[in-house]
Amino acid sequence: MALLASVTLTPRGAFVHGLSALSGMKLLGFLILPAGWGIVVTAVALLTGAPQIAFVLAGLGVEALGLALVIRAHPVQRGDQN
Amino acid sequence: MIVALAPALPDTTTVLCIFFIFLVPFAGAGLTLINAGLGRSRSAAHLMMSSLCVVSIAALAYFICGFAWQGFIGMPAHVLTVGGKGWNWIAAGPFFLRHLLLDGSPASLAALLGMFSAALASLIPLGSGADRWRLSATCASTALLAGWTYPLFAHWVWGGGWLAQLGENYGLGRGFIDAGGASTIQVVGGLTALSIAWILGPRRGKYTLEGMPSAIPGHNSVFVLFGCILALVGWWGLNSASAVLWNGVWPGNAVLVAINTTLSAAAAALTAAMITRTRFGKPDASLTANGWIGGLVASSAACAFVRPAAAAAIGIVAGILVTFSVEWFELRMSVDDPGGAISAHAVGGIWGVLSVGLFAHIAAPELNSAGQPMNGGGQWLAQLVGIATLIGFVLPLTYGLNWLLNRVHPQRVAAEGERQGMDLYELGAGAYPESVTHSEEFTQR
């Protein structure tokens, strides 16, 4: 309830800014995901042996970062916000 | 690049393959019943109607352009050459199944199985969008999934695409392996389900003002549990047909495939039942059903390449993952997934793909076509590349397509439709006589 009140009392500009920040974070997350995939594919195409394994794992790590951003960008639902 | 056309199958294999493929719709019927049972009674007819429309749209979209882009080994394809190696990224067949002899040839069987598989993948998002996903938007989203997303990834795995050629080109085991569609059907469908759940948002009344989820129990456990049994029959056919057709497994090995599929589902369901019994005092029917489906999904990737004990182990892990994943999505991520589709299909499928690298015994050829030594131990790396492709490419693709669709044609029903129920609002008639409808569902939360 307190959180709802804080959202309601927040100046409109700040609230809109918060929403666009969330959208920006979502967009960034969805750009980082294919970037991680690109690292994986490039590692497969250009490297062999241990470096290949390391870069594939690094690419997966970048994807995990992107996924975390996308998850954080979808806010926790409180009440009927839809 | 044109690889050697797949040789014609012996008559017995062809007949068995057709029989296996004809079992696949049971999997769709099972998923439909599960989704309907886990949703509200006032949206049950809408969900069944949506399922029928989804299967229809998927079949048509796959017929028009899906198979042309998925293709089959030996059919024309677009290939990029990087460092002297071919990256086969999409088939280039004619639309409308033209020039394809529908006579029991491997390519024609692939088209038939692909049509059912596209329909199955398209049914999965209905579980996460239940009770609030408009029928027209469902149909449009299905056209995108069955006409583009599914065929593209299926080509990479089953149509001689670059993932399948990772072994041939880069010495990673035998390339990405998915015998029964854990990735191509289940994870692709599950990630689309996640995108739909994010885009639609939760059902009204699902979350309190404090952010805590309210329980909205499914309306018919009998549907859900009977759907599980139907799905098992469908999965026997799906895993067997796929293993024979895509991986060249001898049809007699369908016995091993069926045993592994059953054991994985059984182990996953019992694990889910035990976990919920331990945590909540009583076994939870819906989570046990989700565990069962998660076990079926996880069994798909490695069903033809593991011993039964390994299949049971894969099922146990799937049961644990699915049970906790359902809770994590609902509590931590505020994702309202009434059918548990994301956990059972996406999480279970990714685990299934990984399990190939961990448990499967696959003899990799010692030399590739260029006469270079193959890296037999790189199978797990090939599976990781496949998982990275699903999360890093398929998820943004399917989310982006559905986000664009949502901008053009809003996917969520109006608030009045949700309050009234999807049956009355969109179809004009309910699934049940008024006396059977759960009156408490109309209570304002």
C-alpha cells in the first residue's frame, strides 16, 4: 500500500522517466542477448581447444547478463496494473 | 551447399514412421486438456476454441511457407561461407509444398511430422496466456511462430542447418543433437510462452497490492491428469518418429525410446509429487502434472541415445527444476503462467538438451568429410551452442515479433472481458451449464 502511495504521489515526470528507464533497460537486455550469442558463434567459427570453450562460456555469461536485465526490466506486479 | 539426398526408407520403416507420426496429435490433445483444466472455468471453451484455431493456423502457415524454410537434408538451402566452412542458415524450397512427392519419401514424412510439430509448438504459449489472450491475437501470433520462428530453428537442427553441422565443420561431437524436439518444439514454444506472459502481464487479481501472488487454482484436475496420459501417447510417437526420421535411428529402437520417455515422465512426476508433499503437506496435482510434462519434454532430446537409468535420472532432475521453476516465475518474476508452460517446456527442454551432452552415448565418426579428425568429446559444447542460440537468438526474435504484433493489434483482452470471462466475452457462450460454473470466480478480488 505504501508503495502504491509512493507511486501515486511521485511527480508525473519522474514516473514517466522511470517507465522509460525500464524500457531502455529492456531494450538493452534484448540487445545484449544476441551479442552474447554472437560471441558464442564467433568462438565456434574462429577458435579451437581451450580458448573456444572459454569464449563459448563467456558468451553464455553475457547472455545471462542480458537475461537478468530483461527480467529486471519487467517490474514486479502490484495489484491490477494492467 | 547441397548435401546428399536422404535415401529412401525401407517399406517397414516408412509404415512405422507414419504410425508414429499419427500418434503425435495425442500430445496436442493432452496439452490442450492440461491448459484448459489449469485455467478458469469461465474461459474453458475459449481455450479449447483457441487450441483448435491454433492447430489450424499452424498447419496452414507451415503448408504455405514453413516447410519451405525448414526444408530437409538434401533440399536446396541458402549457405553463407565463413572461413571456408558452409553455414547453412535457411532452406530455399518452394512454397505450398510444390514439387514435393507426397509418397512416403523421407522428405514427405518430414513435412507431415513438421506440420504436427509446428502445431504442437504453437499450443504451448496458450498455457501462459490463458484467461486473457484474445483469440484473434492468438491466431496472428501462431502464424508468426509456425510460419517463421519454428521453421527457422528446426532447419538449423533437423534440416541440415549450421547447428547440425557443428560436428562436420568444427569437430564438435556429432553436431547439435535433439532426437525428439526438446529444443525445436518445446523450448521454442516455451520461450514464446514467456514472451506472451511478459507482453500480456498477469491476470487481474493475480497479484495483491503488496506484490504477493494470489492462488487462482485450475478448474478441472480431471482434465489436467487425463491430459498427462494422452500426452504420453503423443510423446511416444513424437520421440520415435523424430529419432527415426531426423537421426536415422533403427525403428526397433522405438522400444528404447518409449521406455526412456515413460521413465523420464514417471520419475519427474513422482519427484514433483514428493517435493510438494514434503513442502506443503499434500502432493499438488497441478505441479505433479507440470512435472510429468517436464519429464516428457526433457526426455525428448536424448531419448534414443541413453540407457533407461539415465532417462530416469534426467526425469528426476526435470521434476526438481520444473517444481521450483514454477514457484520462481510466479513469486520472484511476477510472471503469471497459469499452465506452467514456461517451466515445463522451456526449462525442461533446456535441461533435456543439456542432458544429451552429459548422458548420451553417441559414436562420433573419427574423420569428417574433409578427412580431418573429429572431436568426439565436444558433444556437450555443441549442446551449449544450441542453448546459447535458443536464449540469445530465439528469445529476442519471438519476443520482438510478438511485441510488434502487440503494437499493431493489442493481444490482451479488455478488462471487461477478463471480468466476464473469455467464453462469454469472445464466444458468446460458456463451456458449462450455469449450474456447473464456479460462482466464486466472479467475486471481485
